[in-house]
Amino acid sequence: MKIVIIHGQNHKGSTYHIARMLAEKIKGDIKEFFLPRDFGEFCVGCTKCFMESEKKCPHYEKLRPLTDAMDEADVIILASPVYVYHVTGAMKTFLDHYGYRWMVHRPQGSMFRKQGVCISTAAGAGMKPTNKDMVDSLFFWGVAKRYQYGVRVAAVNWNGVSEKKKCAIDKATSGIAKKIVNNSKHVKPGIKTRAMFWAMHFAQRKGFNPCDAEYWKSKSWTGKKRPWK
């Protein structure tokens, strides 16, 4: 399998080590990107990605290596430490650039055959809203199977994490990796994703945004064709 990890920070702390641990247990070709080192541009709100083409985004070329890696991957891992109960600013601005890929606009068909994992850590709390920041994008991109893992490490770096905690993390990541491997041969979206796609299928028939409507029509998604078949 092909695995891509998008790290929401440049340093290799607890979140990094857990994401890497999981990827290595899944086994396959691993690509990693670090934010903001590999991409750190803020969305400027020009709306060109929505109304014209994502290629009109002023950051399209700089973002392209990350986009291509996600499109080629079987498993997408989004990893962010908790910053004031949410993802890092770098992760947020990265995700902001893919609004045009939400199901309400122009979802990438291959996403409906992928698996995704959201990982967050904190010394104390905030993992639930932080994972939600990331899993919202995975869901609205159409990622078929989504997993979340948030853990209180009670430390400010990986070396400070207790052996007992590391054993628990090892067990949890092994469980997630097993699910991903077992599901890899039959990845299809669940009822919630299909219901959202069904709703957008009817909305796009009306064509409230010509750019989006033309995209859905070109994919035959306003008819009976579905991206996961």
C-alpha cells in the first residue's frame, strides 16, 4: 500500500512518532510532508478554486506535490499536536486549500476508495476537537473509511512519555493498522458518506455553481454512476 503522512508541525515530537509508528505497521511505501516546511501558504480567499479552477489558486504549484501524494496514496494520515484545543495553524491553512474538493463542490473520485487516519496528541486535553478539525475534511473529501486516535501523553516530548503509555500507544496503533490492512481489499464508503454524496448528487443537478455542475456532469455522477464503483 501507499501511505502519505501530513505532519502538522516541523519537529518530530510525540505526534510524529505515533503517526510514523502506525504507518510502519501498515507496511508499504511511505511519503511524509511537514507543515509549514513543505507548505505554509495561507488561503487568500480569492474563491478562484471554487468558481473557476483549482489551478487558478496562487499556491497551486507549491501545493501540487502534496496533492499528488494524497491522490496516489491508499492511506492518508493527518497528524497534528493539539494547539489551544485545535490543529496547528499550519495544518488548518493546508486543509483550507482543499475546500473545492468537498463533496458540495468537486470531490476527487479516488478519495471514495481510500482510508484515512487522524492522529492528535496533547500533554493534557483537546484531542477530540483537534481530530474533528481533520476528520471533517476527510469526510467531506469522501474518504471511505476514517479512523481517529487521540492520546494524552502527559509529556512535552516523546522522550518524556512513560513506557506504560508507549505500550498502550503501541497496542492502539497495532489495532488500527490491522483494521486498515484487513479493509484494504474492500474499501467502500459507509452509509453516512453515501448519503452526503446522494444529497450533493441532487444539488448538482440544479447546477448552482457552473464549474461544479460541469465537473459532476463530466463524471456522470448526476446520473447513476458512483465514484466507489
